[in-house]
Amino acid sequence: MTPPKLVGFGEVLLRLNPPGHQRLLGATSFEAHYTGAEGNVAVMLAQLGLAAEVVTRLPGHDVGQAAVNSLRHWGVGTSHIARGGDRIGIMYLETGAAQRGARVLYDRTGTSFQSAARHDFDWDAILGEATWLHFSGTAPALGPGVRDILDDALTVANGLGVTVSCDLNYRASLWSEAEAQRTMPALIERVNVLFGNEEDAARALGVRAGRSDWSQGTLDRPAYEEVATTLADRYGLTHVSTSLRRSISASVNEWGGMLFDGSGHHYSRTYLIDPIVDRVGGGDSFAAGIIYGLMTGLSSDDTVEYAAAASCLKHSIPGDLNLIHKADIESLLSTGGTGRVDR
């Protein structure tokens, strides 16, 4: 039996953020991290003991190598990363606080990944020992060239029986709703497991969650259950999952998750996260938790609880990576998270 292995395909970015809660407008220094939706998922799975690899294209210079080294440091495979081009994508992050929300600025035009070509990737070799392929909506948002590469990857994955997951991750700064809705349905038809909150489903696929109003940080759970069922039926999905965030402020959120497995909607407990240290990467951690549960045969109830707990912990960690152990998740699940010192 082939051991579980995930391959993530997407762009690796350099994240630059001013220290603390400083604004970009007045920044005189930046903290540097490497990030990317697919890489964040791969790193967390590697920390939980599963095999994970990232497939991307990065410049051959030292900054590109530093990004590769970052993945290797956390136990993620990099043997199929293509090298070429001159630019790494950049994400500028301004951390929010209280009633001032976080802000992200992307610099992703003309990057090494965006200019990748089909011949850069041998998907038969890449997916030959994989059991899972994961990508997010930010990859096809970067243009037709990346979409062609993703088309090749999905064709091979479907032919080999590799499970495919997608996190919709709609980003208005990367493409319009119209373009997303022209592109994403044909991709999702070849996906097995779909992640996305109510805003993603509405903007990327045109499926709206009843009275749910993401701009107000509110959720209509029955309406989203209908959307999850609709998505599963429309695209032949085995699972649809979403994190459930109620934003009280930029510093305080309620957090949980839902997993639809074709027969029922399974909810996690709700966590009050106060204060949030860094919310970026929370959704990727939730997706990684769901993938972990499905890869290792956990029940639907245990899978969504595991994912919600793992992603709750991510909100306490600076940077995009969820640097946790199984014991951290199990402790939160058993104690509810007292925050006591572990001596």
C-alpha cells in the first residue's frame, strides 16, 4: 500500500511585514518569512509526520534558494522545484489590531512562477508516488500559463487515481469574479475535496450562502450547509469543508469548522481566540488538518475537530507556518486550551 504523500502545486512567496502592528505607510524595517497556501499545508503535514512535497518554480539566485531551504528545513520535499526567472512573488502584510483589519498587498506580476512553462514539470514523475495533490485558487489566478500547467497536473492526477483538493482562496487583487467564474468550475470538476468559506464560494463559483454576510463577520450555518451540499452535487465532490470565523475584531475571533462528507454536516467546537497573534495561514492550517484526517482515516467528526484545533493554534504563532506537533493538537482537544505553562 502506498504511504500517504501530498504534493502541493503553487507559488512560494516572500512575506514582508513591519514588526508588531506597525503600518506599511510608516515601516522602516520588515520581517521576512516564506509562505504560500500550498507550502503552508505541506509544512504542517510534514510536522505531523506525513510525506509532503512542494512543486513550484523559483529563481536560481540566493533569495530563490532561501525559499527552497525554508521548505527543506521543515521536512518538505523540493526535488521537483523548477528553477528559472528573476523574481520571487512578494506579499506585504500589515497586521491588524482591534477595529483596524489586516491588509495585504501583492507583488506577483512577472514572477518566476507566473512565467513557468508546461515543460518545466514532469507530472508522471512528480505524482508517481503521491496519493494527494493540493492547489489553491491563487495559482490559476496568476494567468493562462499556470492554468495550462495545472490542467496537465489534474489530468495526470485523475488518471493515476490521486485524490485532488482545492482551496478556493479567492483574491480580488489577483483576478475578477467574472474571470474566476469562467475558470474555476472546469477545474473543480476534477477535484475531490473542496475548501472555501462563504465568500470564496460566492465570488469564485457564484454560489451564495443565503443570508450570510461575510463583511459583517456573521455566518448562517443552515444556508452554508445548503451551499456545501450544492457544491458536492454539482461537481461530484466527496467532501466540502470550510473554516467558520466570526470576527469580533481584528484581535478577537471565534473559530471553528464544518466538514460535509456526502451524508452529513459535521461541526467542530468553537474556540474564542483572544488575542490573535497572526491569523494569516489559519485557513491553510485548517485545510491541512482536514487533509490529515482524511489521509489517516479519522472519522468525519474527529477530522473536523482536529482541523479546527490545529488552525486555532496557528493564530498564536507569528508567520504563516503552523509549527505544531500532534501533542499540541491533542492537548488542546483534551483540555480546551488553558494556556498553562508546560514544565
